[in-house]
Amino acid sequence: MGRRADEGERAGAGRPGNWQEVAAPSLDDFQVLAEKALEELPETFRALCGAIEIRVADFADDEALDGLGIEDPFELLGLFEGVGLAQGGAESWSGRMPNRVWLYRRAILDYWCAHEETLGGIVTHVLVHEIGHHFGLSDDDMEALEAEAD
């Protein structure tokens, strides 16, 4: 199989000379990208995340898509699964699954191909957005915060 391009190569500078040799990032590559994105977030932000798990899959499963009323799996880039901090997610309940963020590789790659953003930037954005749900923020809350930041 062809070699994988690191993010710097995909972002512009240092592009590989022969794209025929470059393969799409694997699930393992995405896991590394997500973990790096999390590590690069401010320490105070990471501390509030607690033991949240970061998982990667090609697409959301049918149960998640059905629960959100989404028919096309390419429409869902990420998902927060669990009980947010605002809803008591900081409490440890026996038998409850840990809070986790899912990143969906194929949907993110499709989005990346259609936009002028770096793959790492998109992964970071989706990760932060889903962690926002862990903090109890709605999509509308996060859109308002992003608008204020711009």
C-alpha cells in the first residue's frame, strides 16, 4: 500500500511530489491525530475533560444515526456519547459507560475534500465541538460562542 502523508504534507508546505503513492489516513492515523489535537488544547480545558474517551470509526452506527434522525452517515462528523457534566457526568456511577467522543473518519475525510481547511484543523474543531457537549453546551450555544470569537 502507498505511504501515508503526514499532516504537514497535506496542509501545503512539503506536499508529496507523487500523490499516487499517498494513501488516505487510516483509523489508527486518525486516532493519533485526535490524541495530538487533545494534547494541544489548553491544560485547563483538558483538565475539565476528565477521563473522556476519544474513539474513531469510519461512520456512526445505525443506532446513533437513527437516534439523531440522520439518514446519510456522511452528515455526522462526530458525536458525544454519555452524560455531560451539566447533567451529572462528573459523578462516578457503577455500571455506566465512560463519556466518549466519536470521530467519524470517512465523514471527516469527505468534508476535508470539499473545504479549504487542514485535516488537523477539522479534527480539532470536531473534537472541541463534541467536548463542548460534554460540558453541557448545545449546538446553538457553540455557534454563538464561535460567532463571538470571529
